[in-house]
Amino acid sequence: MSTVLDKFLRYVKIDTQSQDGATTVPSTDKQRNLASLLAQELNDMGAQDVVYDKAHCYVYATIPSNLPEGKTAPVIGFISHMDTSPAVSGENVNPRVVAYEGGDIVLNAEKNIVLTEKENPELAHFVGKHLIVTDGNTLLGADDKAGVAEIMTMAQELLSNKNLVHGKIRIGFTPDEEVGCGVDFFDVEGFGADYAYTVDGGNLGELEYENFNAAGAKLIIDGHSVHPGSAKNKMLNAILLAQEFQNLLPVHENPSATDGYEGFYHPDSITGSVDHVVVDYIIRDHNMEKFEQKKRFFLQCADFLNAKYGKKLFTVDLKDSYYNMKEKILPENAHLIDNAVRAMEEAGVTPTIVPIRGGTDGARLSFMGLPCPNLCTGGLNYHGRYEYACVESLESCVEILKNIAALYAE
């Protein structure tokens, strides 16, 4: 068993699911279980400056430079998050490795949960390779324990092999990325990297330095409840009012009808009754001008309906979440992309530069003064029970990280 696979299989069995709506970082105490383990493993392998921030569940460490005396290189950071998505359970993950020969993969025969070729045509690219899958009851946790395992394997190899020449490397592991709080307490100054990469992408070869501009909008609707037997011309059903608001939004600007650089409005959750409804929306667009237009239109919809009914039934609490890191990467820090492309090519991987249809810790870090594009990890179908990862891709990602370290030492 390869080192990265061994680490990955151990890490995914530790439940680190984060929790939406929590008021603390970390949002769940169970994330500390992996954090303390990683800190111990880093100490055991000989990393320096290992810090486990117990207050907020961050892990930091240094791989010291082994450059010849008098030679310098920028300090490069590699960062991954330890939590898994709240969307599907991360408890009792039961991974298994499949020697893939094509066709469908039965994850759970009893429950008829099947990873099918029809719904996952990219499986054709993995014939002859080894896939890590779940038993269909949980997500796998490759987002982002694949990144964690790859960084830990890189660290172990750099520390144990003095022939791998590199400058100072900084490592960071964060909590709560999946709930948008991953770098709330990240110590950028103490981290001390000149540049960094998040290792939190998907399919092998993906390289990302563009992400959505993002906002969250809480739509609060106050209706008027009356007994339905005597409600004529009196009742204002907040549920129907929420539906009316949604119908004002462009029908094709939703996640199921967009891809690439196209933005959207997405009602993510809804709670309430006839009297009161709360809908949580997310608003996304890569283009800042279009992003601002979307936010204005959302507010205009509420104003229009309030005017229609002659009273303030609709209230919007709108807050920006993060911005497109592209403006912090290009053109000044284009070397981050150039070196990542070269590192992939030297590992025999074809680079594919794609926009992130979401965000990463790297987006926020880039605006906190640490330019930080995103690298692939080799996982697919994140946030669900059909999630899987390719063993050979994990191994290639480790090579990419080592190549980046070497390139910045040239």
C-alpha cells in the first residue's frame, strides 16, 4: 500500500463533519481528533515549529529549507481543510479500494446504491486504475482529506530524503472550510509564507485561480395567518409569497442550468409556515459587475413585492462571503500558475485550468494577503455518497507538490 493511500484511508475514518450555523470555530469538536493526530504525526516525522491551535483547531508546521548555504527561495505554503461537508454523514466511513475494470460499481447491494457509468461517464478514464469508494452510507471525505494526505505524504518524503532540494515549506490545516469559516482565525502573519496553494480541488490536473464572487441572502417573509375558513381577502400566506419571490428570479440562473463562468441564485434552505418564512439564498458570479447586478436585482424583487402589497412583508439580509481571487493572482503572481503547470507536466499530468464554481480557503486567504490558487487532489463527486478518489491520482498529486517545492528552489 502506498504511503498516501495508507494515510488517506486512516484519515477518512475520523469523523470531522462541520456544522452549518454554529457560532464557534471549530463548529464541531470532533474536528479536533484529526487535528491532534496530524500535529503528532508531523512531530514524529521531524517537522519543525509544529503548532496545534487548540482554541480554533488549526495545525501549522514547517519543513525547513535544505538549500545550500547562501541560496534563498520564497517560502511556499500548502494548505488543506480537515472538515467534511454537512451535506452527508461522515460518521463510520467504510472505504474500500476497487481495481476498476469498467462498468458500474455496486456500493451497497442491500440498498441498491450504485455508482453507474451512465451517470458518471468520467469513470471511463479510470479503467485499469484503483478507485476508493464508500459503502454508500456516507460520503468518502476526499474533500479534503485527500489534500491532507497528499500534503502529509509530501512532508514525510521531503523530510526523509535530503536529495529532494527545497526552500522553506509551510503547512497549514484548517477547520470549517465547508461552512465558510475555514480561515476566520488563520494566522497569515504567523504562517509566514510568501505564496501558498490550497490542495482542495477535484480531478487530477485541475488548476484553479478563479472562483465565484459570493454572497448570502436571508429572505425573511412575514405573512398574515387567518383561519382558512374565513381567510378570503385577509390571509397573506408566507409560503406562497416565498414562491412568488422565487418566480421573479431568472428561471435559467440556477445551479442546475448553469456551468463554467455562469452565475446563479440558489435557494439553499427554507423554513417556516403561513405566518413566517425564512429562505436562505446564495448568490454567485465570477464577474464582479454581474455579481453586483444580481445582488441589486434580488433587493429590487423584495422592494417590488413590498410595493405591490403596500406593506413591508419582505426583508433581505444580504452579506458578501468571498470574492474572485483572480485579481490577486494575475498578473503579479502569475508565477504561481506557471510553476503549477510545469509541476504537473513534470509529473506526467496534463494541466486543465478551470474556474471554481464555488470557493476555497484560498480565495479568502488571497484577499488576506496570501496569494493562494487551488490544486487538484484526485477526488470526484464531492459532498455525497457517490464520492470517490483514484489511488494513482493521489500519488500523482504528491509528485506535483514535491515538484512545486523543487521549482521554487531553483
